Amino acid sequence: MAETGQAADPAFEAATYRKVAVRIVPLLFLGYFVAILDRVNVGFAKLQMASDLALSDAVYGFGAGIFFIGYFFFELPSNLILARVGARRWIARIMITWGAISAGFMFLGHFRWGGLAGVFGLSDAEFSFYLLRFVLGLAEAGFFPGVILYLTFWFPAARRAHVVALFLVAIPLASALGAPVSGAILQFFDGASGMRGWQWLFLLEGIPSVLVGLTVLARLPDRPADARWLSSQERALVEARLAEDEARKADHGQRHSLREVFTDWRIWALALADFLRAIINNALNFWMPTLVQEIGIDKGDYFRVGVVTAIPWSLAAIAMVLCARNSDRTGERRWHATIALLVSMAGLLMLAFAQGAPLVTVTALTMIAAGAMAWLAVFWTLPTAFLSGAAAAGGIAWINALSQLGGYVGPDMLGRIRESNSGNGADAFLLMALAALVAAWLTWLLAGGPKKRTA
């Protein structure tokens, strides 16, 4: 029988964690994949929907960003509920509701609000767009930090960056694979059954979230103790490694209680770094189809826009996994994360002066996406190195909640600057380059030196 302490057979331990990863990571990945697809397909829908519903760049930018205000309000409560009721039921609830709401966007042009929209100085379509985006944020809140917390129930810190990267790679892959699919739906389904392409886009990309949510409810175990596919020896090993991990957290000034989350400066600094990253990432998510179209692609060729948009996200997925894997292998976090953000900063500076040149623009977009995504995979190993218990649930959620406000700032800022500068977003890209520089500096301070990996 394999031992479960420090002298455990390395081959047995590797096989155990491989089994755990194969059992839970693909389902979590699929969930986040459809989440990102539902979240950012509005970027493609905008290419057609904006003219149909008379939505300006400023209106679109604000609507894209207001999703994150709803997300912010329900983020911390959602993660605390998950810690009480279990990951399986709560993650399933999140997915089913957001899938239904996302599909509901197909009716944007049909809602009538009487005088309510006029009170806010909005058209019915604008009011509907803002409201549904806000409610979608409420529905999805808690999914991402819930999964990050859930992974701490299974994997010790030394193994977590690679696993988190395998989960987070859903972000660039959803954009890479979803981009041509979204473009194809927009272009080739337009007019089918009397509906516009953007309506089909919301419907067809909302249904999978509901189906995956039902699968999570049926198949995802809450903790190792609930995993019938683990042997008693494998379960003992996983739980022993987690116990050792908890003991090591004392060396980092461990936090257990929820109250301590709000008094630890590291939590606020980590949140600020991720807030700045989120400004960049979400401006890119929601505006990339428009930026790609503006390099000279015909306005009706949505599929080609999707294919070109897939290039930066595909390379970002590769960069993300390679960076996280090497960071886990070496135990080094500081340089991996800091250099990644500096790459994004260089890409933003290039984009500010690209003036629509196709090769420069696509190269710059690739650098921005690859750097931000590589940083994100390493980043989430930092708070889990010193948070435990209620502080882990609350701290992860609070960091992510504050960072989501960057998701509001980025798309909204770019939309307003474009509208006030006749479609030129260079000033926004320069501001984002500054944000990347500050986030890189914070990362350097917070990541510390290399830590020795344990078996």
C-alpha cells in the first residue's frame, strides 16, 4: 500500500493527481468555456446588433461593462453560499441561470418599457441591453472564484498553477474557438426563420450553458471524501497533502477568518493588480472583433473577422499553459508573472500607434492577450498561499469581485474614448499600458522570491 506522508511513492502520487485532474478539470473547463462564450459573444453580436438597435460605441461600451457591476455586487455572497451548500449544487445553479438569461438577449429588440426607459433618457433597446447585461452579471457572479476555491479542496499550492491554467485556458480558447463559430452564426444564420444573425448567436450559445450546468449537478463531487472514483489510499494521499499545505501556510502569515480578509494589505494589493489586468483583458474581450474588422475586413464578412480574432487567443492559450507549467516546475512566480505583464504593456504601446496596420495590429493584440493570460494563471497561486478556511472563500471572492470592476472600466473607457475621437482608441491603449506597468510592479512586490516545490 502506498504511504500518504512525505515518503509516498512519487509514481503513485503523480497517478493520483492525474486521475483527479482528469475527473474534475475537463468539466470545470467546459463550464468556464461556455461562460466566457456567453459573456463575450456580445462583442460579435455588436457588429450587427448595434446598427439594428441604434446602439452607439459609448452605449455598447457601458452595456458591456455593466455586466461586471452586477457581478461585483453578488460575488462575495455567492462564494460564501458555495462554501455552505457545496460546489456541485451552486455551480450548477449559476450555469443554468446564466445560460437562460444569455439566450434571452435574442429578444432585446422586442422589450417595451413604456415611460420607464425614458426616465433614464434611454431608448427601450438601450434600457433592455443595460438591464440584461447587469442581470447576467448577477447570475454568473461566484462561478470563477468558486472554482478557484474548489480547486483548493483538491490540489496543494505546489500543483495549483498548472491546474488553474488548465481551467483558465478556457478564456483564450473560448475566444479562439468561439470567434469563428460566432462569426459563422452571425453571417450564415442571418435571416433564418425570420431572425437576425445576432439573435441566433445568443440563442445557440446560451443553450450549452444550461446543459453543462445539469451535467455538473449530476457528476461533480464536492470534496475528495465524496469522490467514489478515488480509492481509500488515493483519498488519504490527497487529504494528507492538503493538510501539509495548510500547515505550511503559517509561514506566510495565514489568514483563517473572514474579518481578516479586509485588514490584510496583501488582499487589497492583489485586488488592485487584478483590477488593472481586468481593465486590459475585458477591453480586449469586448472590442477585439471591432478592432479586427477595422484592419480592412469587409463589414459583412463576419466569419473572416472570427478567424482573425482567433489568432491572438489561440497563441494566448499556448502561452498561458507553458508559463504556468514552467512556473510550477521551477517554483518561481515573480519573474513569470511580471514579465508576462510587461509583454502586455509592450503590445498596448504597439496598438496605440498601429493606425490599423493589419500585421502590427494582430501582433499587438496577440502580445496583449498572451501576456495577460499567462499572468492570470500564475496570479491565482498567490492568495491561496496564505488564505485558509473562511478567509479563502471570502478572500478569493473579494479579490475577484474588486477586479471585476476593471471589467466595467475597460470596455466603457474604450467606448467613450472612441466615440469622442472619431473611432480612435489610441489614448485608451496608452492608459492601459500604464495600468499594465503598475500591475507588473505590484506583482513584483507581492510574488516574492522562488519557493521550493514539494513532492
